[in-house]
Amino acid sequence: MAQLSPQEMRERIRSGQWQGPTAGCCTGFAQANLVVVPRALAQDFLLFCQRNPEPCPLLAVTDPGGFACPTLAADADLRTDLPRYRVYRDGELAQELPDLLEVWRDDLVSFLLGCSFTFDAALQEAGIPVRHVEERKNVPMYVTNRSCHPAGVFAGPLVVTMRPIPSHQVECAAEITTRYPLAHGAPVYTGDPAAIGIADLEQPDFGDAVSVAAGEIPVFWACGVTPQAVAMRARPQLMVTQVPGHMFITDWRHAEL
């Protein structure tokens, strides 16, 4: 697909013309995860983000009932401008929807969290392969054996994304991504997946498996899907998120992060 501007891409998403993952879309622009909770849980989730900045780097928070996000995108509607949404009720995935118009409530507070898709372009510019983009797949995501710092009702495991990196480029990849603390920053782990509780790279918990070539090392970054794993563990009354990999595309250039 030819590169579109963020506004053009959001218009395609809003009209239902694009419902797939957003990896590789609008190269050079920051993408964001969405988490929506009732106002009664918003303070707990804000504290969870503050205590867990690697998986939950906070970009913006709306007022209760607000669905615009002018600091990230002037014309956006958070109810319609992500390709697909998930609705969790009491920790169970209750619905997967193309928009939130029918489930929206005046007490809902939206949190926009940084996404590692933001730094993929910087890796590619440095000559570092980004396998899920090359193979036109969703990034592989795994639930780990590491626990997040709890806050109120929210507690659960860290989720990570994985990118196979040639061994001689691992240090460079870490240096590049460290510059993007609002897009998860530096890797949280490099090497044997079993050490962080991942039994099989071919079986991601979210997203798609990607090929790992000889001489490449699995490198793991904290992931904004962590709140979904937390929802399944902590079982809040209601949480709305994007489908993993189906992000909100902002007007911020990745260099601004």
C-alpha cells in the first residue's frame, strides 16, 4: 500500500476501508495503543502507567466521555479511528468491534500509550531488519513470567514484542530504541526466550510468528498489549483496547518522541 498521511489513514480506517494491523503504515509517524476504562478505575490505571512506564508510556489522557485527542491528532475520533477494538468485561473478551459507537459511555476515560511500531522506521533507516514489516505480519507478542508493579485493581504479567536482530546489530538496535522512551525505549531482554517464560517463539500469545534466521538473536521490548493481559488477570469490570497490532496513528513524527 502506498504511504498515506496519518489523516488519510485515519479516514480510511474510519470508513472501514482498512481493518488490518498498522505496522508499516505511515512510516515516520508515531503510533499508539488505546486503553479505555470507566472513570471509577481511571486513577488506578493512571497509577499503573506511572509505575510501569516501559509497557505503558503515557502519551495522553482524555476527560471522561471525551473521544477527541487534539494533542496527538487534531481531527481524530478515538471511537472510530483504530482498525479494530476489543471489549473486556470482568476479564473476559466479550466483543471485538470495528468501532465503539454503540458501547461508548459518558464516564469512559481514554489513555493513549506509546507503541514500538514508532521506532521500526528508525531501525530500518539504520539498516536493521524489522521482520514483521518485511513479512507483512503483525508483530509477535508474548506474555512473560515477569510481573508488573501493581496499582489498585491492576496487576498482572508483562507482555513483550520480539524482533529477531542480527547478532552484530543488537547493540545498535538497543542504542536506537533507547532514544524512544515514549515508544517503550530500550529492550527489556535479549537472548533465550525460556528465561522470561516464553516456551516457543512459533506460538505467540498475540500477533504472528516471524522467521528467525541463522545468526539472529531474539530481542524483546515491553509492549502496550500488557494492559490486555492485566485485564485478563485482574478482571476489571470493563476495559476497552485496540486489537493487538491495530494502532491509533498520530500526527507526531517519530523524531518528536
